[in-house]
Amino acid sequence: MKRDWSIIFLAGILEIGWVIGLNHSYNWWTWGLTLFAIYFSMHLLIIGSKRLPVGTTYAVFTGMGTSGTVILEILVFGEAFQLTKVLLILLLVCGVIGLLTITGSNEKEGGQA
């Protein structure tokens, strides 16, 4: 189970990479890295979600990608800091953590998530 979540986490990191790559690629090398990240993030998402609930897995994957992309754009690429944006990212992260908590407790009880 932990291995599957580790795979999803790695897929989310690669998603951040390819989303940023779509905006900042400028030559064949950076486009190649972007295509690599697209392929392997989706591949890892499929592998990781085979034994995990698909809805929760996808929420974690997209939540990581969204929040990570926004944070990196602010910290690394100089996008303007907006408090509203940060608060909405925190709300998104709380929702993902809530889904993980409910999924984890439901699986321990033997229920279906």
C-alpha cells in the first residue's frame, strides 16, 4: 500500500515538471524532458492506482500537480504572490488530506473506498 502511494507521489512530482515544461520549454532538449515527464507521470499514475481507489488517487495526483505548479511558479519563476491563490491551494491540500484520511480509515474497517 505504501509503495503504491510512493508511486503516486512520484507521478505527482513528474506532473509538476511537465506542466511547468509546457510553459517554459524552448528547445528540443527541454521539450524532450517535458514529453518524458508526461509519459512517465501518466504511466506511474496507472501503475499506482491499480490497488488504490481511483478517485482518491487522481485527486492526490492532480492536487499535487496544481499546488506544486502554483508554488513553483511563485518561488522560481517570479509569478505575483496572491494571498487568495495561496488560501485556495491550502483549501485544496486540506481536501486531499481529508480524502486520504477517509480512504485510510475506510480500508482499515474493511469497507470499500
